[in-house]
Amino acid sequence: MSAKPRWQDPDGLTTINTIVKKLVPSWTNGLHPVQLELVSAILDGEDVLCCTATGNGKSAAFAIPPIVLLEYNRSPGIYTAGLPTRTKPIGVVITPTKGLADNIVHGLSEMNVSGLSYCKETLTEARKTGVRLAGDIKECTKWQVVCVDPEHLQEKEWREITRSPVFRSNILFACIDEAHLINEWGLDFRRAFGAIGAFLRGCLPPSVSIIGLSATLEPGEPTVSVCRSLGFFEGRFKLIRQSNERPNTQFGIEFLSQGLNGDKFPFLLPYLASGRKAIIHCRTIDQVSRVYAYFWRLQPEGSDKLRRVRVYHSICPPDYNKETIRLLDDDPHLQIVISTVAFSNGLNARSLLDSLSLGFGSTFNESWQEKGRVGRDPKTVGRGVIFAHRRVIKEAHAYLSVLASVAAPPSHNNKKGSKKKAKSKNSSVLDKSKALVITEKVCHIACVNRCYGNPSLDPARPELSTLDCIAAGRRLPCNLCLDRVGGNLQEFLPSPLPPGFLPLPVLTAPQTGSKPSRAKKDRLTKKEREIAEKPLHDFGEYVRRKELYTDSNKYRPRSSYFPTHILASILDALLVIHFPADLEHILNNSWPYYLQHGSKLYDVVIEIQASINLQRSIAKEVSLAKRKGKKQQSDRAINESDNEGESHDLEPEAGPSSQVLDNDNTSNRKRQAMEPITRNAKRPRGPRSAQPSVAEVAESYGPRYKTRKSVRSLQELSSEVVDMHGSLRSSSRRTRNS
């Protein structure tokens, strides 16, 4: 009995390429080897884990199989007979973000494949029109690919869909895009990622191909964890691992002496001056707002400021984010997009050339995903730069030393708990790959290749991936290698412009002089600044509540109503604001709510000033009282010393009687303010008394009980002690006076 034909056989591979060349005009050469291996395994119903670089065509995993099967069913006599097929093929793609789902659907439409983004917005529109999406998905006639997030998979509608006989007989594959997020998000951020494998294995037929796609899944424990979560066991799935190195993208890290929490980012301007379309990755929405405000101030008056710079994050309406992706490719006026992590995973904008990251992501996978957003067209030259403060170098070294100490045998000198303390102190890194890249001193690309276990791009030279850029002959050396050879060997050309379109004006920072130094009394102390911040924060919350429900502010982030740079400017000059005009001059038209709430802000500033001035006056009075008390105490001590010296001159013979006399004659008289100060004549030194012998001193400190050798009366013992102390006291006085 002959074996059934398979898509991975030579005839099946030829059939796939023939159909792709026929129906996908942009792929005239068919699929490249990795794509062909991936698609043929999916059509045969095998589980696949594919790890390769961004831009290497992983999207063919969910675009090509429906195209191949639909054409194969339409013309069965043309192609090899007996290959596995579905009557109405349909696939499911699990995506981490709505933006990625919309991006996939848009890419499928360019290949004449119908797709659906199953998300909150589409469900709302369907309910308004009376359409039940779950019913259409079960029929498998309207869409060939359905994109859904992990949270919606856990709802009742998807359990009904997966129980439908029509759907179960036609579903071809279930693809998890950005599979590395199962490890990064599935534990705490979005626990639904950790339940994807259980849903797929429990609700889908065993003939369905389950696919995991990622560009940043590290070998070793991360890969084992993803396989365990998706039910991939050794010998039962196909692993395709290619290098995720980006030959057409230059990578570098620029360490800054300034932080990233301010409202000025001049280090970005040299990269934007080249006229290349750039994506700026920020860590928070607040940072997005500060960067956007900075570029807003730099744009010349009269220009269309809303057109040149746009933002992309989860708070923006989905239609706005979708329009931003479209304008990147279609509008030459749009040069800069400022985004959060929402743009980092999987989104495809072929016109982007520069990726500028403000700080590292939570893991190096996130940072490397950000660099994968540029240079999607192999013919272009991309550039990826990470800006970070210099202190991360120290933190990375400390983190690696902690890892080394944990891996090393325990030392007897280490105290218990020292490792735990050290680890918590340097927990801001929390990623070995990121720490290794930060501390790398030879070649960043070679370090990245070691972290991901990347094979060589040239099979004839297997050692190529671990060599530095100069030795490996890379087209775009990293910044470490460029520093060694000197200079930048690559010219980064601006983004192409349509005919007759003038280049955008270069953004330049204004030439401002140094800040005028203020007197100490006009500056807030650290404690005063902390006290003044609270009422200003309360004022910002008051402004937010007042402006929140207006149409123009519906989607503004909380921090934009009273930004941190406005707060800092007011605190820097708080004690020199005496009139409303002073406050208006300090804000310099940088706060859009000044007309509505400027008077209220001035009242808050005046109240803070009054409180601080009152606290300063109280502190000054307390300080003067303390100084006055210390001076009185010092004068009293001087007078007592003088009186003791005079009584000593009157009684040259020290003894018990002189001690009593000193105590009786002690005077607390203060020197009058206008009393003339005269230096007394040098007092003659009295005769020096004989020092007691060692035996006498030792005997004076002997036991108080009576010994058997000598019995002395208590009266004799007390008289000797009094005489000895009297002589010591008179001797010390003479020494002090001399």
C-alpha cells in the first residue's frame, strides 16, 4: 500500500510554489526555503515552532495556506491529486494587541485573503447591526483568517465556535504570534497568555496544526517553557530556528549623562535631522506626552504640527492608531511617531527607517523587537539606537555579579541573606541578556547572537555570528565596532519624497542662555520642595476633574493636564512669583489651561509661599533661641572657671576645707555688655605639691572589707582618701591655669 501524498513531498512543494507565483504577484519567485518549510508543515497538520528575524516572512504561515487550499480545491485536475485539504479552510491567529490584529488583516487584504479582527470594537459594531460574529465564524464562509486576543478565547462564544462540526472539520491551523510573550506576560501581566495551550489542546481537533511564531525566543529554558505551555513535546513538532540578526539595520547604544524624566530631549535631534521616518519608543504614556510636547515646541510657527508628529498607544482610539500606520506609508508629511510597547510587537510599517528607544524595555526581547520595526524592506538601510543613562552600566555589572555569586559554590565568608539583599538592590535589570548587552565592550551584534544562539548567516562560515562586525564583514557595523575603526562608514539617506515635495524643516533646539542663578533665600530646600509638591498635585487633579468631560480632552492622559515639567518650572521659581504676570512669564504659553485656571493656580502658589515663609520664620526664631541659650551657657562656664581660679590663688594648700570654700564662693556673675575687657597679669605659679606614690594610689582603691593583715579604722581610711583627692585637684588646677 503506497503512502498518501504529503505537502512536504517534492510534488507538494512544487504545487505550493506554483500556486504562490500564480496568485501572489509580489512574490514572483515563490516562497524562500524557510517559508516553504513552514507552510508545507502547516498544510500537513504538523505542529511548528518557528523562530526567525522580523521581516523574514513569518506572516506567510497564516496567509499562504488558505490561498493554496482554495486554489487547490478550485482546480483539482491541475495539481497533484490526493494532498490533504479542507473544503472551507479557516485559520485562527492569536495576537497580543488590537493594533497587530488590524495590521495582519490589512496585510491579508493586499493578498486577497479575507480576515477579521475579533476585538471589542468589531463586536460592538456587529451588535449594533444585529450581526452575530460567532455564527459567521462557525460557517467558515466569510473569512479565511480570524485574529483574536487570548482574553476573548476564554469567553463562551469561542467554546461554542470550537464545538461546531463545520468549524472543526475546516479549521486548518491555530497560530500564536509573538509566542515569547507567553513567558513574559503569561505569569502576571496577562494571565490569559498562559492558558492558550490548554484551550487549543482541549478545544481543537488533533489534526489542527498549532504554530508558534517569534523573533526573540531565546534557546534553553525560555524555549522549553513555551513548548511546555503549548504542548510541544520532543519528536512531535517541527522546530525551525534561524538567525534573528538584521543585516540591513545598524544597532547601537548611546549612554547619556542626563536622565530621561525631563521635558527636553535634544539628543534625538541629530537623528531626526536626516529627514528619515522614525519611531520613538517610550516606556510610559507620560513619557510619550513629554516627548510630543517637546517636538510641538520645536516646530516652527505656521506649520501643521499635528501632521508631522503623531502618537501611538493603547489610550488612543483604534481608528486613530490604524490611521497612523496608514499615514506612515502614504503621507510624506508624517515623519515621527511616538509610541509605547503597543507598537513594539509585530507591527509592520515598511516606510520606517529609524527606531529610537528612550531606555531599555523590561526585557531585551522587547528592545530587540523595537529594532525590528525598521528596515522591513531589505533594500533599505535601517538604524536602531537605544538611549540610556550611564547608571544602567553599574546596575548591569552588579546584576551579573549577583548571578555569578548565586551560580558559584557558597562561601563561608558570606552572611545569610546577602545574596537576597544584593539581588533586590539591582532588580531594575532583571534580564541576563539585557545586562550582557549593556556591559558588552567589543561588539553588540556578536553579543546578541550569543544570547539568542543565532546560527551563522553563511553556512560556509559557522563562526561568523560570534565574530565582531569588522572581522565578520558586516555591512552595517555596530557603534562599538565603529568606535574602534573610527567614524561612521554608512551614510543614512532621508526617506524618499514624492516629486515636487520640499523637505521638512529641520528641528533645532532653541539657543537659550544659562538660567539666572537665584539667591539662596529664593530657592526651595529639598524638604520645602516636597511639601510644595502636594498642593500643586492636588491642583492638577482639580484641573483634570474640571476638563475631563470636554470633547477635546476625552482621550488625554492624566499627566497631561498639569505636566511634570510645568510643575518643575513653578517649583524652581516659586519664591519669586509675586504677581500673576510673573507666573504667566514662567509658564511661557506652555500650559494650555492657563486662561481657564491661571488665577486659581496663582492663588495656590501664594498660599504655598505664605506657608513656607511662616515655616522659615519659625525655624529662624528657634535657631536664634538655641544660639542665645548656647551663648549663655558658654558665658556661665567661663565665669565659673574664673572664680575657681581666684579661689585657688587664695588657698594654695589643697584639701577638704578648700573644696568646701570653692563651692561656697562660686559666683554666676555675667560680664556687663559695656564692661572693658582687660588682660590680667600672669599669676605666679604656686609650689608644686608632691605626687602620691603608686603604692598610695593602689592602697586607696583597695578592698573596703577588713583584711587579716592590718585592721584600719574607717576614719583613718576616709581622711587619707580626702587628702589624696585634694592634692590631685589642686595639681590639676595649677596645670590648667599655667
